[in-house]
Amino acid sequence: MNESIDRYFGIAGRNPETAIDTIVQWTNPHEVCNPIGVHQAATGFRAIGGVNIFYREAGNPSKPTIVLLHGFPSSSYSFHDLIPLLADRFHVIAPDYPGMGYSDAPAPTVLRPTFDDVAAVIDAFIAQCAGQ
């Protein structure tokens, strides 16, 4: 694993398979510094059920994929420093939920503002990204 990431997350010397659990459980990406010369995230939109979902993406799609889901109210921007740190070993995707960040905020007649409907859109987004 990358030595600076290992030190930051306190996983130096740990088995890579168990070390990722520590990284995924880590919840404060605002403290990570963006080192110079690392992968920057590309951004884009995907249409899911008539809703344009904004996302950030970095890393090689042939590598294991990590999907970073933000909290409420927030956006994928909360991961802008973390994404480049993971991009050399993982395919990283961070979508904005409908109505947040740069994603569309559809009318309630298009997408009800319920957890179930937002989860269905994000689930379809992940399925579409995984099928690239």
C-alpha cells in the first residue's frame, strides 16, 4: 500500500485485505491533504430514470471499485481530497444524491424525496457504472 496513506490511516504493516476495512470506515475526508502529482478525479453526469446524477471518478475501472456515498446534506465534494489517494489502487466513484451537489433536483412528481426513491436511483447508478 502507499506509505503515506498507510501512515495516515494507521494501517502500516497490516494485511492489505484487512487494511481497506479501516480506510472504508474512516469518516473524515476533510482532514486529508491532496498530495501534488496524484490522480485528479474526472467529473461527469449519468442519466438515471430521467435524473442527471453528477459524479466524480478516478482510477482504473479494471481495479476493484469503491463507491463513496456522502451524508446529508452534503455532496461528493466531501471526498475530493480522498479520491486521489485511493485512485492508484482502486476505481473510485462518488455520486451526488439527487437534489444535492450538482445532481438534478427533480420535481416530486419525477422522483419522490424519500429514502427508498433516492436509494433506487443510486442503486441504478452503481449498477450502470459497474457495467462499464
